[in-house]
Amino acid sequence: MLLRRVTKHVTDQNWFAVVIDFLIVVVGVFIGIQVANWNSEQEERALEAIYTERLHKEVIDLESIRKATIVTRRDILEYLKGASKKLMSPIGDPLTEGQCFFLAINPSSTNPTDDLPLVMELLSSGRLTIFNNEELESALGKFLITRTRARDSRIGIMDKLPRLDQDFSELFFIQGSILEGVINSQKYIHTDKQKAWDILFSKVSIKCDEIAMRTNQLFLNQLSIFEFQYYFHVRDNENVSSSLAKLHEELDRTLNIKHSGMQ
């Protein structure tokens, strides 16, 4: 009908009416685009809210999964530092059970779990910028950068980490099942860390030839390198957990969540 009217106005050379018809079309199209954009924006913000809630839950789950590993690795580092300090001294104090144990088993340097399923999904679909919150985007970006640093660092560490248990096996004497000790101690690792260590050390008898260790310069060199590399492994993963905690704080602020014990 509008086309017929425009055609008639052109035929009649009623240019004023033609201009009016044209403006009606332009305004109608503009309003239609604005409405479509508004609907799209509302859908995007609704999806953002769903993703924010989901990310918050995944961050809490990941923090819980990582916590025991981070604390355990920190303790292992202290055992290694103590052992190194004693062995570097010709008349140092005897090694404790824990210090000897972790020298013998060559602790793992694999990174704790650091993946967030939603972030993987958004990265693969190119929608990571859906969050319309600068502070949240910044916290998420810092977490990803810190995580990448820890992953890259691990690759370098794995290439250079000495294997004391293999290269100097004659310096260690192991009796008992390390696996049994680990299994029996795991149930206490979240609630009573010292009890977990006591159970582990009681299930396995490990003796270190400390005299031979103190006089073996190659062993001492490798131990120093191992301690150095393991320190950076622990530090990098603690940084990941710290950036994850900052992301958690921003999500709490965005969702207006206050955990018990927080003001």
C-alpha cells in the first residue's frame, strides 16, 4: 500500500508527499533496527548473567580442587629446603623423616588442575568478551596470563628437573609401600595435615645415606638445582591460585555475594 501511494505521489509530482513517505520509511527502518538491537542486547545480558553464575560456581570448585595440592607442594618445598640446608653443611643436623622421604621420592612437578570449563568453551567460540564488566574482564585476563606463565614454566622445569631417586638410587633405602602410605594419608589431607604426614611416614621406612650425600658433590649440585626448580614450580602455581582468588572476589562483587565471615 505504501508503494502504491509513493508511486501515485511521484506520478502527481507531489514532492512534499514523496519526502514525507520517504521519511516514514527511514524512520520505520531505524526504529526496527533499534528494537532488534535492543532485543539482541537484552539476550546478550541475560546470557552474561547465566555465564557469570556458572563461572562463579566453577571458580569455587577449582579453588577447592587445587587447595590441598598447593598446600602439600608448599610443605614439600619446606622439607626440601630444610634437607638441602642440612646436607650442604658437613656437620649439619640429621635429616628428619619428611626430609629424607621427599629426597627419595623426587616429588611431582605436574601443575594442579587449572581449567575452567566455561572459559574453555568461550575461548573456543570466541565469546570471551561477553562479560560487560571491566573489573571482571581484567581479573579473568590476569588469571589466564598467570596460568599460561605457570604452564610454560612447567615445560621448562620438566626438561631440567634432576631425578635424584634414579641418578643416586644407592643413597636411598626404601622399605614398605609408598602407595599404601599415600592412600591412607589422603583422607586427612584436608582436615589434619600433620596427621596425614605422620601416617604417610609411618607406612614407609626410608633411610638416607647422609654421610655419602654430604661428600658427593654431584648429588649436592643436583639437589641445589632440584630445590631451585621446585621453588619456581610452587611459586608459579601459588600465583595461579592467587589470581583465581582475585577472580572469585570480582565475581562475588558482580553477583553481590557475601560469604560467611566477610564484611
